[in-house]
Amino acid sequence: MTQTASKSYRIYDWAGAVLGALAIGRLSLLLVNHIDVSVFSIFAALIAGLLVADLFSGLVHWAFDTWGTTKTWLVGPIAIRTFREHHIDPHAMLRHGFVETNGHNLGLAALPALAGVLLLDSVAVWNAWFLFFVALFVAMTSQIHKWAHEPSPSKIVKVFQTFRLIIPPATHRQHHVGAHTGAYCITVGWLNPLLDKTGFFRTLERAITFLTGAVPRSAHVCSTKIMSPER
Ligand SMILES: [Zn+2]
Ligand SMILES: [Zn+2]
């Protein structure tokens, strides 16, 4: 990878991190003035936000594992490459710093957070709380995924993993055995059994193949050829 490309990735990661932090921070400040909803409502928004973030993590992960190549326009070098390399060297992410790990997801999380900021006055407050939790859990997903690969995470992370409030290593390992064709959700993993047992992703693949003729995993490069120097 050229120095220019490496610098572009750093700018991309930092831009995502700053944008996401600002959007989530802004929505948090606005919601402080809207805590006049019941604790039950906020808890319901938290669970709904967590499930949506979990599903989103599964869909994004499945899409980048299944379709396209590292040369696909835009998403190839910045996203597909990361997912494919992770299958070859799952521990490479442990060498990444905070911004490199989380910049991409923080950037994605800015979208629901900004939607919450813009819609807060025009939609029910519950929706803004829901968007806040979607943004929060989307923002945390890469870090949670990284923790699932840590040989010895901190005690508090272990507690969260033990109670399955974030995806535990044993649950995520199911994705890394075999052909990487299941257990795609990496936020909390609660949806993995349902999506895998119902054949959700295989049905989606058949539908896409029927509509476009594209063959899932046809462009997989399962060799060290796609490995490139650290970003
Ligand atoms: Zn994968
Ligand atoms: Zn992994």
C-alpha cells in the first residue's frame, strides 16, 4: 500500500471518528432535556436499538464477506479488504489503535445520530432515544468485535461477555470456523441463532443470484495475497 493510500485511510478513520463522536455527543445533550419518558420506554429503546445494531452488523458483515472483491469501487479497499483479511489473520485487529478500530463504525453511527438530532422536534421522543441507542451500538461494534478476539480483555469486558451483553468470544468463534458463512452478527450476537437456523442469509443470497446472476463468494481470495501492510 502506498503512503498516500495509507494517509487517505487515516484521514477517513479520523473523519469518521470525529463526525460520529460529534453527532452522538450532540444527540446525547439534546436527550438530556428529554428524559421525561419512563424508564421502561428508555429500556425498550435500548433493547430495540441493540437488536437493530446487531442485525445491521450481521447484514454489513455478510455483504462484505459474500459479494465483491477488494477492488470493488469505494467499498473494496476500505471495507471488503478489512473483512477478508480478518478471516486470514483474525488477530491483526488487535494491533490497531482506537481510531483505526472504530473510525469506520463511528462514521456509520453518525447517520442515525444525526437523524435523531434533526428529527427530535418532529417525532416522538422515543424514536430519538431509539436512534441514539442504534448509533451508540453501531459505534461500539468494531470495539466489541475486537474484544471478542482479545486473549485477556479487562474484567468489566469479561463480565459483559459472560452475561452476553456484548458478543462473547465463544459465540463469535462460530463465524471463524469453516467457511465463514454464519454467525455474522458481531454486536451482541443475539440474532445469530435465529438468522442461521432460518437460513436467512442463504435465502437472501438465492434472491440476489436470481435477480442479478451474481454468485455468492465467487470472488473470494483465500490466500495471503490480499494481505497488505498495516494501514
Ligand atoms: Zn467474516
Ligand atoms: Zn472476528
